[in-house]
Amino acid sequence: MTQTSTNLFRQSLTDPSEFTITYELVPGRGSDGKRLEKILQLVEDAQSHSRIKAFSITDNPGGHPALSPTSLGLEIQAMGSSTLLHFSLKDKNRNMAESQLFECHRTNLLNLLVLGGDFPRYGFQGQAMPVFDLDSTQLLSLIAQLRHSYSIKKGAPGQKMKLPPMDFFAGCVVSPFKILEAEQVWQYVKLLTKIKCGAQFVISQLGFDMIKYQELIRFTREQHISIPVMANVFVPSLTVARIMNTGRVPGVILPDTLLQRIEDEQKTSDRGEEARLLRAAKMIAALREMGYAGVHLGGNNLNFDSISFLLDQAETLTGPDLAKETHFPEPSTWYLADDCSNKPKKYKTPLFYETNDFVHKQAFNERGAFFRFARKFSLQALNSTFFTRIYTFLEYLIKKVLFRCQMCGDCTLSHSSYLCPQAGCPKRLVNGPCGGSINGYCEVYPKEKLCFWVRSYQCGPEPHCKNIRATESIPPKDWSLNKTSSWLNYYSGKDHCKLKNRK
């Protein structure tokens, strides 16, 4: 495969004069069959046109097993088309993630969309175990290092060595379609953090609220984000629309008003086919006028003739009413611009947070009143196996009662309003939420448990949307510290804080 073909997506997306179109492929379960035949036929048909710059290939969407995106990507690449591989982390620990990055570089599959991924579902003989050893910010940091010649420390397998630069083009995702303030603010905070960690482009979650699309592009401009942003446009069939409307697709909201429109269109002679294509075409035209760099297109049972018709219509449509005609908001949605124009509301910080934050600052901040004593005492406890065990047991008792502590050995409580992500988040995310919540509820426990990071937002200090900014990405946990004392690890400089051992 030539370098030109592989980089076609990158060349288009980084060219301000081009409006980039990608199309999403969902390979499904199995290594053969009619589904894959249709996918490859669509790719072949699209080669007669130049509008689709890359075929995006999902990675076990919905948490279900499917054909590897790398496998299908190599076939599509051999046909002469560019690919954009989804690189999700739900099934990979850090070693597997790095190994697959080497594979992608070796095979010239350099365009990657980095995401945490949907929570794993039923697989071979039951529920699959979630991994989430890294999150998207941490993997983007790894890729950024690989782009600039990554050095492996002495003592690692293979000893000290310097890897050659790997020219990945890696992007991230964001959802502007959240209903609650807590959900939406966290999405924008994490977006800024992902970009700080090295994301080179952004693709939105799919949605149907045009004001939210406008909100995202306005936010990126206000934050002086220079990397390209693409909008996700999805063309649902009636069956899929009903599934999305019930909240069974993580992070996706399809309002009742749109479902009713699709059901009414189903009664026409073509069962609503032209109407759904025209609606998507109008969305694309409106998004182009908003200033998006391109569109990430997807849909159910679309052949190339349908895609070509849709894109033809999108190129001819113009006018100020396009966004209004395709705007389907969810009732009671929180909008960033509306709230930020108002003064901060009166807010009383929860006593639980204030108490724990005071203790934390006194004992674990180098300027705290008890820091020097606590550190000296802790380092002395390390000199005796017996006292280390007593110290660890007492820490466990205190933190188990107060925080449901899992004794991971590298505590991040102060970063999440003194709620434990190892106990409260099914994906154990330490750098903010995934995109799977709907109306504030966790993707894994819909309508049962609030998203951990929504609770963190509600239990912390006074929030206000004008304070949205990138955070420092917490590095992945060193699992050799698991079941040890996080306090001892902190004071001895073993945890993510890497506190210098000054006595």
C-alpha cells in the first residue's frame, strides 16, 4: 500500500479548503458472510468517487465481539482506500494497546480514533471482563510519545532503548449532547485534556440537536482550538431509531419528536427512505455552514447509491433554515451558552467535601500543617514489616468506611471530590467520564445509578461553566502497588504524584 493512499484522510482533514467525509463501517461478529461482502462491495463502489476520504472501522461497538478493525482495515487498504481505525480500550491492557500500536505502524494503518469504548457485554459463555487499564487521555499521551521517538527506561524488558518515531494521526471523541450540566461540563473538560495530551482531531458523538452542534464548534473557537473538528451524522432506520430512543445505545439520545417523525415517514411509498436521506443531507449542509471541518457519516443498510444521493443533496443545499429543519432537542436540556450568560448560582459546598479537603491539604500538601510529621512517621513505618502491616490495615479501615476504598495503592480521591473511582465507576476512570451516560445515569446501570463523575461534580466545590479548562491527566496506575498502602506510597514517592523523598 502506498503512503499516499494511507494519508489521504490526513491530507484532506488538515486542508482548511476541504470538507472531509468519512463513512463508518461496522463489521459485526464473524470473519466472513454477507455482511462483510456488502461492506467490501460498498468500499469498491466508492472508489469511483473521491468524496469519501476514509472508511472508519468500529472496534467491538456496543461491547460485543466483532471482527478486528485491523483485519478489515488491511483489506480496505489493499483495495486502495484510506482507513480510520477505532482504537478502544475496554478489551486491552496497556501492553496489548502498545503491541497493537506497533502492529498499526508496521502495517501503515496510521489513522486512529482513540476512545474508551462501550462496557463489554455478553461473550463466550457469559459476561466479559472489562479491562480499561488505560483511558483515552493516557493512550493519547502514549501515542504522542511514540510520535516523538519514545524512550524505554533501563530495566524494562529489552533494557534501555529508543524506539523510532511513529507518525500516527490520532483523534478523540466528545459528546456535546448531554442533558445535565454536570455531564456536559465534564465532556468539555475532558475534551480539552485529550487535546492537551496530543489529540490531533476531534469527532463528535452522534446526535440530533443542532444547537448542541453549534455549541461545540463555538466552544472550540472560544478555547482557541486549532485542530479540525468533525461532526457525526447518523442515518437511523426505524428499528434502530426505536432502540436509540429507549437509551439502549450508550451515550446516544434520539428524542421522541424525531422518532415520531420517522414513524410517520415509514407510511410513505418508499417507507421513509428519501426523507431520512434528505434530513441527513440538510444536517451535513448546516454543519458545513457552521464551520465544521467535515462529517463522520454512518447509517443502517445504506448502499453506495443512497450515500451518493445523500452527498449530492448536501452539496446543493444552502440556507439559514437547514439547522431549524433538522433540530430535534431533548426536553430540559442544559445549554452552555444559556447558563454561562448568567451569574453563578448560590452554592453551598457539601460538608463531606470540605472536611476531607481540609484534612487532605493539612496532611498531604507539602505546605500543610501536619505534612512533615505525617511523612516522617510514615517513612519510619516503612522500616518495619510489622508496622507497615499495621499502618496499611488502619488506612484500609478508615478509607473503607469513608470512601469504599479498594486499596489500589495509588489514591486519586482528591481529584474526584473524595469519591473513589475504583469503587464507584464500572470503568474505573480517573480522568473524567466516558461518553456513555444518558440523562446523568451510568451506561452500565441505566436509570439505576448516576454516573460517578456526575456525582463527583455535584459533591465537589462550587461549579461554574466559565471555569472549564484542561486538567492534568493522571497517569495509569502501577498495578504492582495494588493492595498496598497509598499513604506510604505517596510519602515514599511511589505513586503517581512522585513526591521526592526528602526527609
